[in-house]
Amino acid sequence: MSNGLTSGLKRFQLKASIAGLFTVFFLYYLPVLNGLKDAFKTRLFLYILNNPVISHSLKFTVEQATLSVILSILVGVPAGLVLTGLGYRASRWIRTILFTVFMAPSMVVVMGFTSLYGENGILSSRMHLFSRLGEGFTGILAAHVFYNAPLIAIMVYNSVASIPREYWDLISSAASLSSRTVWRRVLLPYMAPGIASGSLLAFIYCFMSFAIPLNLGGPRFSTLEVNIYMYYKILQNDRIAASIALLQYIILLSIIAVMIKVSSEAPHAPLTVIAKARTPRSARLLSLSYITIFLLYLIAPLVGSLYYSFYNPITGTYTISYYRHVLSAIYDPRLGIPPINVLFNSLYYAFMTVIISLGISTLLSIGWSRINEVLVVSLLAISPITLGLGLLRTIPPQIPVWIPIILAHTFAGLPLALRSIRLGLERVSRKYIEASFSLGENLWGTLFRVAIPISRQSYIIAAAFASAISLGEFSATLFLRTVKTTTLAVAIYQYRSLRMFGEAYAASGVLLLLTLITIYIITRLEGVNSSESR
Amino acid sequence: MKAVKLVSLTKQYTRNTGIFNVNVAFEEGLYHVVLGPSGAGKSTLLRVIAGLEEQTSGDLCINNIKMNDAPPYKRPVSLVFQEPVLFPHLRVIDNILFPLEAKGVRKDEATSKAEKIARLLHIGELLDRMPDELSGGERQRVSIARALITEPLIVLLDEPYSNLDLSLRENLRWEIRSILKNMGITVIHVTHDQDEALELADEIHILYNGRLVDSGPTQRVYRKPRTVKAARVLAHNIVDIDGQCLIIPIDGFSLDSTRCERVMPSKLVETRNRRGYMLAVYEFQGNLLRVAIPKESSPPKKADLCLVNFTELPCSKDS
């Protein structure tokens, strides 16, 4: 929405902004503060800092996050640079794959790694060395690189693609410039902020990692997030759990403060695609080989898990019986409900998440300000388990558990949904708003009849983001759920824990399919949007 | 009755931009044209009346009701923008129905009104099209139909024809004027085009640097502007003779100097072709005078220009 039309509009924007901020505070910050209230006692906080198990976990969390980020940079930066040298169509396809990997549900990735590198994995059963990628410290690092190298690659691509075309013309006309100078004087200054903010984001994701260390790491390699879960759910010590959550929150908040500073200096997203770099044939061959191996590394786990969802290793035959099982309406005592209900739960939560995310995002976007930005970015410092802890300790037991689950899913999807809606509403030209007012439509009418319909694509993208994230959300759901509120992601975990791998792969296949549909919608419409803005 | 009255109205953006201390009354049922050069504050004036901008000071009354704080959607005015702003997600018919739906008019009643207004504006065939399937003229017709469908007391036109080609512009502006006059709607039309203003206006109001420098019936303002700045906006000849300014419209001369009160012996400098007449530029005591001459006659190299229509104002008053 435009600013400054009349004081009425300003008041409307202010009211919407306050309503949005109040909703975010009431739904998220308040439960978290309530959940952490025990932790504000100095004695308790000192106790957890001196506890060897927790200090080991903190050390491990920092180590694995740092190493994961370094490896992701080493793998992702060359991939991003290779992408900038490819033609538009090829690079767009590859970026779609990278985006798909980035959005893939964590339990799908766990199953993908299990299918390739786990016990009886496609690769590990042929070469034992690969089994190191399926478990333990190396397994965690490999999965984190799988997730975060695409993020770094996309950010590098965006940074390099935003270099003005004239720079390249200048470089090609100045024959005396060495490639080292070009690297130092042009590429690096443009790439550095992108790599920095991408690395910080990756660090936050790895620091808060839950599904991967829980499934691939085992007890020796548990992050702080896993420890909060263990202390609360297994050891039933909610005070210690709250203290670990507070420690994690403080660390993440500091990182986010740095990230806000870095991202404000980052170059804008590219509007043009740079020309193909003129590279020697041998270098081009090397680049193509690198990107092919990188893509294989990303695609293979997803294909592997799909393969095992149709393959019975005991009989050596192909089957759809696993899918039949996970889509069955017959009660399954191991899940406690009919498996089809798991799918319905996931779809219902995704639907509700979309509705709530769009509502909150619209309120926040109407009166977008620096305060909104800081408050929303600071949400990144709250881990799903911390939120789950807060919601469990705040919401009265008589409230159905699906409500906090949906709130947690909305929380996870909010940053991306909000970004899409905010940009969409900002793009609505002021002239349409003014025309609507001058034709007698009031503020709400203008919002619902003009601004939202004109930015409908952004709303569809936001809905797709929110549903993709809700479908894949694992940490908070596992923390909050009851038997009846199990989702697909949690069911995969349960099947895997029960060593029902076929069913776990099939559930993972269904979840992957649903996620791919949402990603398809996002990438199709984002293309339309970007071509419109061009 | 005054449809719109502005009392000491100021909308200030910066020290020198905006409109300042404007006092004017727009009589009901008339076609008013606000004329002024670019940056004079014409659009600002309309936007303040429409409620899209808030005045810095002063009062705005519509139908004798003070509307200083009324939001735009509560004012009985419709604004037609320079560029036809049709909602891109709505068909033509839905665009036209938009204001009636905002007022909660029943669907069948609204549709019948829309069809009627569409016929009046010759866009009956276009109702099912999307805005991007229309030509510039068709788009402006639709936006005018949309502005008229609620039968507003006042229609504000912000240079609505400036993006159209000449022949379309000339036909459309007269056609729309006739429709508006027949409907008895008060019109405030802003433009920088003097021909358009003189052709359409019952009353002309001249804005210059954010200030109202003349206002009144079209012929009076054209023949006897009350300020030198108004004369400047109307592109009249201004001749400074000892601090007294002679204001002469380009058609205020005659080449027949017999029985003439005031004669200016002048030399021809150049001639320019204009539609319908020839513009001869004469030099008189260091002043260049632009004189409209019928196409069929040829301007003499030396002429005693006779002033048949002029006014005198003290140059220092406002120049």
C-alpha cells in the first residue's frame, strides 16, 4: 500500500501494523518469554554453563555449524560462479533444483541420506566409505552441506549477476587486467556481502538443526536443540530445558544482529543476467563437470529415497505396497491412528497455516516499518523447539494440541510468506489505490478489492511457501504432537525409528511430491513476477 | 449555489511548491477549467478537492459542507486521472460497476446502470474485455463511464485527454463535455492546453506558481485578464510602456488602421503556420508582437497594427 495519501490512510496503516505486531508478540514472543521464565535465574544459568553434557553439546553445536558453513562455502561458491557462466535457461533450471533442495523437508533429506549412505544404502553397500556420509559427525556435515551449499550458490549467483553489465564491458576492453585483479577488484566486493549474509543464515540453520542430528547423529552428536528436546521430553526437566533454550536464544540473537547489519550492505537482487563469461574450453569442461557432480550430490538422495519407496530389498521386487500402507484408512497400532489421517493432518495444518500466515503477513505488510522488520527478523532467533517449549508451557492443556502445532507451523512459514506479500503489496501502484478511494471505496474495500487481487500472485507464492514449510515442519511438531496429531514428517521419523524403512520412504515420497507441487507453483509464478517487474 | 468553495486554501510541499492561499468558488452545474503551465499546482488542487492530499491550511467546502477532514471515499466527487487507471484484474463491466459495488447497490440495478452509461459513451461492445485489450481512447471512455456511474455531484478531470492523439482528443473532449452538461454535473477540468480550456470552459480559473491569478467567465478572462500573470498563461502579448502593461490577445489586432484609437507601427519579423490561421510576428519598439492573421491574407512587411481588443494593467502589480 502506498504511504501518505491522507491521515486516514496513515492511521489505517498504523492500526494494521499494531495489530500485526501485537499478533506476533502475543502468539510468539509471549509464549517464548513464558517458556523461558525459569531460565532467568542466575544460579540455574550458571549450572547449565558448568554442566559438562551441555557444554559439550554447545561446543559440538558451534563446531558442526562452523564446519558446515565452511564446507558449504567451499562447495557453494564455485557452484554459484559456474552458474553465472551458464546460459539463462540452464542456470534457471539449476537454480530451481537448488531452490527445491533448500525447501526440501528435513525428514525427506534424512531418508534420502539413509537411502544412499545408510545401512544397506545404495552407495554405502557398494563402497563402505560412503557410509560415513550417512551417520555420525560426517553425516551431519554432509546433510548440512546438502542444505546450505545451494543457499550459498544462489546468493553468490545473485551477487555476481547484479554486477552492472558495463563493468564486464570495461573488463573485457581492458586486456591488461589480470584475472586476479578482476577477482579482487570486481567479483569479491560484489560477492562478499552475499556470501557473508548467506553464511550467517546457514550458520543459524545449522545451529538450530534438529532433525538431522537427531536422526543421523545419535546421542554423541546432539545439538543444543536436541538437548532441549531430550531434557523436556525424555528427562522431563523443563527448567534445564528452558535454560538451554535461553542460552541458544542469546547466541542466535547476537548472530542475527550481525546478519541485519551485513544484509543492509548486501547488493540488491539481480535484474539482469550477465553475459556468458568467455572461458577457455578446458575451464568450461571443468566447470560443467563440477556443476554436474554438485547436482548429482543434491539430486541423488531424493531419487534414492524414491527408489526405495518402490523397492522391497528382502524380496528384491518392486512394489507399491508401502504407498498402499501409508495411504491406508485402516488403523495402524504403531502410529495409533490410520495412516491416511497423518496425510489429512498434514494437509489440514498446511491449509490453516496458509490462512493464518497470509492474515498476519498482510497486517504486517500494510504498515511495514523498521520496527516490523526488526521484530520479524528477530523471530529467526527463536528455534522451533524453543517455541514449542514456550507454547507447551503457556497454552492451557484443555486447548486442542493442533492449535499450537498450527501456530508453530505459521511461525516457521512467516518470514517467507511475509516477504512475498510485502513485496507484492509494495508493487501495487499508488494510482490504483487513489483511483479506488476516489471511486468511493473505503480502506478495507480497497485492500480486499484492489490491492490484494492485483498482488494475487504474491499471495499464491506466499501460500505455497507457507504450505511447503508447514508440510515439512518436523521439530516443533514432534515436540508438541499427540498421537492423533501426527504429521507426515513425524510419521517418517516414527517409521524410521521402528525400522519400517519401506513405509518411511513411501511417506517421504508423498511428502516430497506435495513439496514439489508447491515449489512448482512458486517457481512458475516467481518467473512471471520477475518478468513483470523487468 | 457553489458546488465547491476553497477558502484561503494552501497545500505546501516545499517553500515554493504546492498551492497557496487559493480562494475560489466553483458554481454548480458549470464546466470549470483550471488552466496553468506545468508545475502550477493544477493537479494538486484537484487532489486536495478529491481528498487524496490534505491541505496545509484553509477550508474546503463541497455543497456548503466543510470537508476538510473527510476521507476521499466520503466525498461526493469522482476523479478521472490523466492516465486512465483501470483495475487490471477486472473486466470493463466490473471496472464500471466498481463504485456502485462500493456503495452496496443491488447487482441488477447496478448492471442496468452500467449498460446505460456504456451505451452513452459508446463502449457497449467492450464490456466483457479486459483493460489491456483496449485502445487509449477506449480506456479513457471506460474510466469516464466509471466516474459517472454514481452520478456524482462533481467530476474532477485531471488532463484526461493529454495522452490521446489530436483528432481523437478534439472529438472526445466535446462529446464528454456534452454528456456532462446534459447530466447537470459540475466539472472541474485541469489542463495546460489553452485551446482546450477556451473550447470547453464556462468559467476559467488560472493558476500560476501555485497561486490563483484570475478567475471568471471564459470570455472575460480571455479578453480582459485581471493580472499580467494570467495574460502570460494565456500567451497574450504583453507590452511594457512606461510601467503600464498593454495586454493584447493574438487576435486582438486589426491590420485596418483607419478609425483606430491606438496604432502600433510595426515591422514583420517572421510568419508561422498555425491550424486555421497564420501567426505573424511583428516588432514594435523592441517588443515582439504575435498577431493572428487569416490564412488567406498575406501579412504586410510594415503595418500599423490597430489594437481592437486589449486591456491595460500596471506591470509592477504582479509581474
